[in-house]
Amino acid sequence: MDPITLGFTALAILVALIAIRIPIGYAMILVGGVGVALLNGPALLLNQLKTLAYGQFSIYDLTVVPMFILMGALASKAGLSTALFRCANAWLGRMRGGTAMAAIAACAGFGAVCGSSLATASTMGRVALPELKRYGYSGALATGTLAAGGVLGILIPPSVVLIIYAIIVEANIVTMFAAALVPGLLAVLLFILTIAIYVWIRPEAGPRGAGIDRAEFRAATLGVIPVVLIFGVVLGGIYGGFYNPTPAASIGVALVWLYGALRGRIRTAELVDSIQETARTAGMIYLILLGAELMKIFMSRAGLPQATAEWIIQSGYAPMTVMVLLLIALVLLGCLMDSLSMILLVIPFFWPVLMDLNGGMYQGTEGAGFGMSTEDLKVWFGILALIVVELGLITPPVGMNVFVISALARDTPMIETFKGVMPFFGAEIVRVVVLLMLPGLSLWLPRLLAG
């Protein structure tokens, strides 16, 4: 079997292993290891394994991952989500559909100190779902809103998946965080607009909330100040150039812990539980990283990324057409695997294609392909890829956010949750189209900070 055929066969086996629920990290290690051994012999495989794990895990930029995971775990226990939702509901709750809009705003705020979509969906689901039910929201709108709101955790900085993408394509993490801010806020705006249209068409689905007195309104607004301060210190320090993401995450962990401790929400037991949760999650991510690196070595030796890039370039498709096709492929893959696995498995194939279409690996000035430098292309494609990866979290048959919310709302059939999430899926498609047509929305803030 020639190397290219072996590479495609290995990919098919990998997809089959994932389909039968073999953990993605183990599947990639198995397929990549066997592939390298078949291509170059077991001696090379053993030589790679001798240093591969240390070389992969000792990357300094990766140290930020467990810190942001710990910050999210502590935030879940510190009551930040409750403060965010209470404030947003005080401002928006009296509108028709306002409590659902408040849930979206709170998801965005919690995502800013969490960085995980599943954690955002799970935490905000526990906080907001009882309120949505209390005000008589339809099951579809209530659960669909929370499942869709959860995806904001992956794009609103900080984002673990965005960090991994930056490491893969050798982009600046701070630049990626800056680029994600405007598209993230655009998502919040489109989601709130989606709810407004939904309740305009079906008024009974999102009744108005009860009014609150001035004292309660003031207390809810003041209660969110610590969250804003934490967000400002962490991301403001990064954007302002005072410290890089790893110290920023450490400061964020300390501030969230202090907030939770002062409120009596984080004691020794909660702290230990958060650290254990962080260890489990980070260990899973690092195992997937190891498997992805082994797969990348195998695919590179098989020549599959190079052959794929050459085939697409020779096909004669316009660069923008290729970009759209790659994004559609990411949406389809999102129906089969989680966001992190997709980024690790697919980006090493897709990025060389886009780089060559833009004028080559060492392009540094305006390229004929997309009319931008390679560094700008990294940022723009990264944001687009992350958005369509988000769609996999609310797309059947996997739709992990839908499963998380359905587990909390057992009285709402899962099919209703999928129905409720479809309008938000449409809003996400609109956002992708806008960002495709207007790359400057992703590139404006990074350029401003660099200038």
C-alpha cells in the first residue's frame, strides 16, 4: 500500500473508532503509532515516543490551559454565574423574552471567566433554567437559548480551544484573544435579536418577567462589579501588554478564589474538587494533544496534507470558494466529534492549503489569494473555524450542549431542545457570512492594539 492510500485508510479507521466511542486521544495514538510503524518501522516509532510527550507538554504556551480551566472550575463554585444572571435579568427581564436575553448576556459574561462551552452551558443551565420555567417560557425556547448561549464560552476570550489553535498554527495567543472579542459580541447581539424575533412570532413562548423594585435593581447591578473587575484585570492586562496569558490566568485564578472565599462559597473541599476537576480535564486535553502530534507525524510522513493541498490548488477553485468548502467540512465534522478534537485533527490539514492559496508559507505581505498577510489569515481563519466548530456543539447527532441542557431539563424532550436551538443555528450562519465578507471585524482590534 502506497503512503497516500495508507493515510486515507488510517483516517477512515480513525473516524470508525471515534464512531464506536473510542476516546479520541487513544484512537489517535493507536492509529498514528501503527501508521508510523508501518511506514518507517517500529524503531522510529519508539524513538519518537521517547521524547514526543516531553517535547509536546513542555511548550510554555500550554501552561495557560490548566490555569484557565481552574479559573472556570472555581468560577462555577464561586457564584459568579448567579450574579451575572441576576444583573442581566434586572436590566432585561421586564421585556418580552427578556429573561432568555438575560441568560444569553450572562452566558457571555461567564464565558469571559471560564473559556469552556460545556461548563458555561452546564453552569448557566442550573442558574437560569428554573427562572425561565418560573416565568412560563416554552421548553424549546428555554433549553434552546441555554444550549446556544453555552457556545459563547468557546469564543469569548479566554478560550482553551482558541489557545490550542494558536499553538498549532504558531499564532500569537494575545492576538487571537483580541480578534475573538468583536465576533463574540456580535454573537451576543445576534442571539438577543433572534430571541426578540422568536417571541414576536410566538409571544406565548417568552412572557414578560416581573418588575423589581429600585433597591433590588441596584443590588443586582452592584453585585456584578466583582465579575467585571476580574474580567477587566485578566483581559485588560493582556490587551494592555502588562502580562502575557499565563500570568493573567494565574491572577484570574487568585481573584476568583478570593471572591468565592469571601462569599463563603469556596472552602477547602470546593478548592480540592476544583483542582481535581482541572487535573482530569487538563489530562484529557494533553492526551489528545499527544495523539494529535503522533497523527500529524504519521500524516506528514505519508504526505497526505501536502497531497491534499496540491489537489485543491490544482482544482482551480477560487480561494474564497475553498475557504467556504473547508468551513462546511468543519460543520459536518462537528456532527461527529467535539470541538477540541476537530481543531487538533483537521487544522494541520486545512491550514497548509490556505497558506499555499494565499501565496506560500513564507508570505508576509499582501497576498494575491485572500488579499492579506499570512499572519492576518491565521487570525481570520481561526475565528471562522472556531465559530463553525461551535455549531457542532448544537448540531445533531452529537450536539454536546444540547445533551448537557437536556440532562438538566428532563421534562423537555430532546427534540424540543434541538427545535429551539435551530433559530440560533441560523444566527450563527449569518455571523459566519458577515465575517467572511468583512474580515476587518476580526482583524480590527488586533491591528489597533499592534499599532
